[in-house]
Amino acid sequence: MITLDLLDHGPGIRHGFFTRQGGVSGGLFESLNCGFGSGDAAEAVARNRAIATERLGFSTDRLVTCYQVHGTTVVTVEKPWPRDAAPRADGLVSGVSGIVLGILTADCAPILFADAVAKVIGAAHGGWRGVLGGIVEGTLDRMEALGAKRARIRAGIGPCIAQCSYEVGPEFPLPVLSDDPASVAYFAPAVRTGHFLFNLPGYIEGRLTRAGVAVIDRAAHDTVAEDAHFFSYRRACLRGEPVYGRALSAIALRD
């Protein structure tokens, strides 16, 4: 489990960016696969989720995740819901102690938020489509609706695909640059002519800064390159593997 010091600024906040290690799944899902939609055995995924949430000091029935769709919908969580009732969303916020907000990723960036003074937390799935569409700003807005202050909110960007592993085609930069021409700073030339390397965590940090978040940190890992520690959709595609696991990142309030 990876943690960031900036998110530990309040005694009532627990968080963790979990790696793929320490679980019970086998094969391509080895071993802490927390994604029910991955094709792994449901019993193994449930046990892995329990292992992760217990590591944070909570029971697995307190973990809340959503059906992620690379969109911009953010849900305010007041109590856990059954797995089959999970909403289609990519952001979660809460001010309720004892609820664990979870995000699943396999190259996209998990983003965890906390305002320790207001006791409001948030979690967002940071794929490029959702970030471009406004998932960062939407999560901050929902946190403020619960009493958080943007100037106090701290944000941590978890392990994700690094720029050196994120080659994109010639059509990719246009929507990003159309939104903000200054985002050209997040692209570098790739070896293939007309292709680029995209800096996803840098882009997310830029959106957070532009939105008014002053305290931001990143977990400096590359999910594609570090196969012993992280699941990766892109690595699975490059290797011709038919399935891949999902890592859990989570944040919670406790009294």
C-alpha cells in the first residue's frame, strides 16, 4: 500500500493506493485484484477488497465503489450501497465517518481528496476523457457543497501510466488542446512520426492547480512498466493478454 504524507495531515483521515500485491487471486489477476468486472472469480475479488479495507482499519461492508464509465458524474455518499446498485459515476464524495470511498484503476489515475478541517473527502477516476470533461472540478464542487473549502483541499494523484509509456496517435491532442492550448506542455514527440507521449499525471495536476487546489502530490510510479506492482490495461494489450486486474485506491474518515 502506498500513501502520501500530504493526505495524512488530519488524524481522522485514512487512505491508501494499493498495489497488486498481497491478495488471493491467481494467474493474470495475481494477486490483489479488486475489480469485480475483470473476469476474476467473485469470491477472490471480494476477499481482496476485504484485505484492502481491513488494512485501512475498516470492514469490507464500508467500502463504496461505483460503476466507472470515464464520465464526469460525481455522487455524494451518505451510506454504502449494494454492489448491484452501484451508480454509473467516476467521482465520490462524503462527509460521513466510517465510509471508505474507493476508485479502481489499471493505468488511469486515482485521485484522492481531503479537507481535514471540514472532514470532507473525495475520490475520482482520472482517465483522460473524464479529466478533460471536468471530473476534477466536479469532485471539488461536490466537496464544497458539503462544507469543504477549495483552498484547504489537498489532492493526491496515485500510481498511473507515466508519460514515457503513454504513446497516443495524431488525433489525440486536438480535444485537449482545444480546451486549453497551454496543455501542449503535457505532450512530447514519440519515436513514431505524428505520435506523442502524453503526461496524464501532469495534466491532472495542472487541472487541479487551475481549479484552485494548492497542495498536490503524486505517487511517482509507472503502472505499465512496473508489472510486479501494478495492473495495467495497456501492458495487457501490448502482451496480447485477454484480461487484467484492477487496483483499489481508497480514502476514509474515522472518528
